Amino acid sequence: MTGSEDGTVGGSRAGRRAPSRRALLALGGVGLLLPAAGCGRSREDVTHIALVSKGFQHQFWQAVRRGARAEADENGVVLTFEGPPAETDVEAQITMLQNAVTRNPDALGLAALDSRAAALALDEAHSKGIPVIAFDSGVDSDIPLATVATDNAAAAKEAAKHMCELIDGKGQVGIVAHDQVSLSGTDRRDGFLAGLEDYGPGVEALEVQYGEGDQAKSADIARSMVTAHPDLKGLFGTNEGSAIGVLKGVEESGRTDLAVIGFDSGRAQVEAIRSGEMAGAVTQDPMQMGRLTVRTAIEALAGKKVEKMIDTGFLWYDADNIDSGDVQRAVYL
């Protein structure tokens, strides 16, 4: 999948179109689809919200995009949504972010791969008066008006509770994290470790390893962990790519007695849980995340006060509840 997505504009509902702060500039460079000619609206009437995500390779981001576009369509605003082809490509994301700021959108949303690397572009957006909404992962900055995200630490702690139950509160557990530079990555790592301490005092956490959310790298790490630690009881992958990579590494090792749990709920994870290969996972609500990011940006543009932290929720799911309505509404299929 490519690293950018053209925005589309749905028919605006009476009284719901968001106010525009400035005329859209440099539209030709980003392939925006504006309202059809003759509908009575000029470019100056249209509000443009630019979202820069962490990537496009996981179904999670595709679900965030669907939610964001649905909210944009309902409010008659132009949305652009882009992200690098891999969540390891910080440089590509920063280039996208800088280009987005240069185009002077009315509002900007960012899911930062590296909050420090994003600082200069965020400073520029702030100097231009562009409201910034962080989503999925917060940034180390006071510039974002709000952060729309899962409580990653609490979600990972819930995963740790289930891991401790699965291994009867004793034994070694390995963690394959997706990164150590984004707040979502560090919060999930630290939340899981805190959960092991609280729920499994007899559980030993191995040194955390980082697979960059890449399935192949995560599989190699998991396979090495299994080989080096014959007493290993369970493994946790902190995002979609990590979880599927861990599962592949365990399968390649030949072990069939390990408790494997993950974070997120892409198709491969759902199928693995249905088949019993994966014990369970925590799912976020990416559609809601996308919707609330756009909605919060619209409210900020209208001069409304927005909450600093907006929790989009999470659910633990396994073979027992995977077909429940709540879980089915949250998985990323």
C-alpha cells in the first residue's frame, strides 16, 4: 500500500460544516478531492484537516483512516491522511509532517514515531496558528491541544494480568516491543512490566527486545528467546507486527506449549486466536480513534475547549469472547 491517501469530501449536512480558518494553499501537491464544481462552495469555504500517521502497513492504520474519513465526510471537511510505508521510517514521517505544515492546513493531527524528531515541525505549526491534535501516541511537547489515544499502559497491564493467569503466575515471560522512541511503545512495555509485578510476583520478565514492529525481525527475536530460555512460559508482542512475528517465531521453534498474547486485532491475529495458536490479545478501537481525532480538530477550530486526554478505550479478547458484539465492533477487519 502506498504511503498516502487522498481525502474525500462527503455531502455536508446542514449546520454541521466546520468553519474554515484560512484558504487552502498548495492543494495540487497533495491530490485533494474537493467538492464537485457547481455545489456552491469555493476552496476558501472548505476546511482542511491533515493527519500524519505512523504508517500504512498494518490494518490498524487502515481502520484509523476509515474512521477519520467517515467523520470528515459527515462534517463536510477535506481530509488528507498519510504515513510512511514502515513504522521504522522516522525520516520519511518527518518529511511528510513538514510538507503537511507547509501546505497550511486548518488543523493537523500527528501520530508521532519519534516525538523529539517532530519538534521543529510542531513548532512551525504552532507559530502559524495551526491547532495540533496528537493521536495514537502522545508527543513530548505542550503544543498538541489534545491527545486522542488508547491508555496504552492500562491496556498492556490488562494483557499482563491475562498472561499471569495463563502461566499460573510463575515462569519466564519474554516481551517483543515495537519500539522504544514512541510513547505508545514505551507505555505498552512499561505497563506490561508493571502488570507482571502486580499480578505475577513469581513471574520473571526477560530483558525486553525490540523488533521495530517488523514481523520478520520479531520472529527472529522470538525464536532466539525460545532457544536461549528453555523454561520460557509466554511471549507478548506489543503491536500487530510484533505479535504476528512472535507467533511465527514460536511456530518455527517447534514449541507448542507457550502462551502467546498480543496487542491489536488485525485479521491474522483474529484468525490465530480463533485457531488457538494465540491465547488472546488487547484490541484498541481505531475507528473511534480516527473519528475522535477529526472531531476534536473540528471542535478546536470552532473555538471549543477540548479535553487534554481523550481515551478511546480497549478490550481484552480471546476465543471465549471474540464473537461478542463489543469485540467485533473493535477488531480491525
